[in-house]
Amino acid sequence: MTKHKAGFVNIIGNPNVGKSTLMNSFVGERLSIITSKAQTTRHRILGIVNGDDFQVLLSDTPGIIKPAYQLQESMMDFVKSAFEDADILLYLVELGEKELKDEAFFNKITNAKIPVLLLINKIDIGNEELLAEALKLWQEKVPNAEIFAISALQNFGVPEVFNRIIELLPESPAFYPKDQLTDKPERFFVNEAIREKILIHYKKEIPYSVEIDTEEFFEDETIIRIRSVIMVERETQKGIIIGHKGSALKRVGTEARKDLEKFFGKQIHLELYVKVNKNWRSDERQLRRFGYNNK
């Protein structure tokens, strides 16, 4: 009888290298929101891939940055914790990238005592010469890593990486029930779906000043009724989010609702409100309430 394997596989790298895309192609569900703006992922999101004799616990982390304010500092705490509980590290770089934005994190990778898989992503946008250069560079920089060339978006090379992960997993019983896809509650995905639309449709600092709080989530046989509040830091931002005669807010609501109907497989009734919550990004107590301070 084959022994059961299970372990934590943590994905780290600079902002926008494709960590969330990779995670979703492993898990097969849109668990992590994906947009082209930096700092899309603010939390560690756990995606669970189950097989008869394995359970892979994938953790997508925020992109590595030099923190400028309290929210960003607690985002980097999630990255630090990704080193602490990993059985396998996936270090994701994109083709043409030369370094990690933080020297201390880079040292942790090169000195890691656990298997490190270095994945060169987005190879579909380069050529063989660029790839050969990248392979040489990263072999020198991270001699302890196994290197794979992939395109997370095209799912190229991803199955090979996944097979290698299963080979490297430690023997262990499952950590979560086998029918579970993630450790996050439903409301978390509601918040993320709304936040994704705000990232897509609004410019400058607006998306980064926003937090979503889903106050109500009632589910019955055929419909889920949801009431969510979009929190901003200033009155002017509130006006921008709502838009002329509510048109901008309506667009966010409609698009988020369609995504959520796909995600939950049910009809969704979504009500959105906008509230001003001054300086929430620098307020310890509020950050804790939104799940950022994981100390």
C-alpha cells in the first residue's frame, strides 16, 4: 500500500511574477485574484490539492517589497511565515528578472534546508537565448535549487513541477478534509472578487486604499444573499468609487456578482455600500480585524 504524503508548498517571489496564476493552475479554481497591478495578493491564501495518496497545501504569498506603511509590513510578515512552515519552497521569477527585491529573503532561499524549486515563468514571451541566459544566471545565484522553465498562464511545464512536488512531499496524513479546497471562509472570496474589480477599474491609489467587509452572507438552496461594504480612507475616494449616478459602483457589483455565481455555482444577490474609514491602513486594531496582523 502506498504511503500518504502531505506538506506545505509555499510560493514566493517579487510582485507580479505570476504567483497567483501558478497557484490557480495547480488548484484548478480561481482562488487567488489575479490582476496586473502589484500587491494584488495581500494575505497568504491556502489552496489545497488532493489526490488519493497526497495532499498538497499551496500557499500564495504577497509579492516581496520594501514596506512603506503598516499594512505592507504585516503583508511581509505573511512572507516571513511562508519560510517557517514550508516543506518545499517554490521561488518564482519571471524571464529577464535578475534579483529578489529583498536581500535578507534571498539569503533565506539560498540557505534553505528544504527543497527549493526555482521556476522561471513567462517563458512564452521570450526566446531560447533569453531562457539560456536565465538558466545560467539562476543556477549560479541559487545553486541549491532545481530549476524549471514554465508558463503558468499557458500551463506549460506546470504538470512537471507538480509531479516533482509530489515526489518531494514528506510522508504525512492529510492536514485538512479531502473535499476542502482552501482554508479561507466564503466571505473571504466575496471580498476578493469585489476587490479584484476595484483593482481593474480604478486608478492610482484608490485600489490600495480600499478594504472590503462582507457583513452578511446568507445561503439557501438556490440563492446566496450578500451585503458587502467597500471601505475607503477619504470622502473624495468614496465619490470616485460610486461614480456618476452610481454607475461605477454598479459595474463593480455586476462583474463581481457574475464571478461569484461561477465560483459558488448559485444565483447571487449582492448589495454594495461605500463607507469612509479614515486611515485604516495604519490602524493596528483595524488591520487585525481584517486579518492582516498574524502575530
